[in-house]
Amino acid sequence: MNESLPGSHGMNYKYFVHRDCAFFPCHDIGEWRSCLFCWCPLYLLDCGGDFTFKNGIKDCSGCTIPHTAEGYDYVLQLIGGMRKEIISILATNRH
């Protein structure tokens, strides 16, 4: 089910909620906004989210960033920063 949020005019792609998912909601938060990043693209990064390590495995169950109204922009901002960093590294090592 795709839901529109008030004030999201033309930005519905940021807010996908899959209420029929067997794991919904996967976090205990009051106002659920998005399932778009069900598997967080920031998992392999030091992302700034509320995560811990259990037996050497990153546990993001305490993090709700991808599921908030601001989550989409936050994720894209971090990925965009990574892209610039990778391009810079590649350009430096090009010889």
C-alpha cells in the first residue's frame, strides 16, 4: 500500500508503507512513515544511527532513521557523500 503524507506533494516515492508485511512494524515507533529502506542501504557504514554490535554483527533494531519522514533525505545525503569520496579516491589512485 502506498500512502501519501500531508505536505508531501509530489514526493510520494519517499513514503512507502507495507502494512501486510509479516514483520510490520519492525520497530516500535509511534508514527510509522516508510518501509522503503526495509534493508537499510547504510548497513555497512558508520551511519550515525542507533546501532550496536552483537557477536560482531551490526544490530540496527534500535535505529528508526530509514522509517522516519526525514529518513529518505538522510539516506540519500550519506550515499551522495560516499559517492563523492569514492570518486575522489579513484581520481587520486589513477596513475
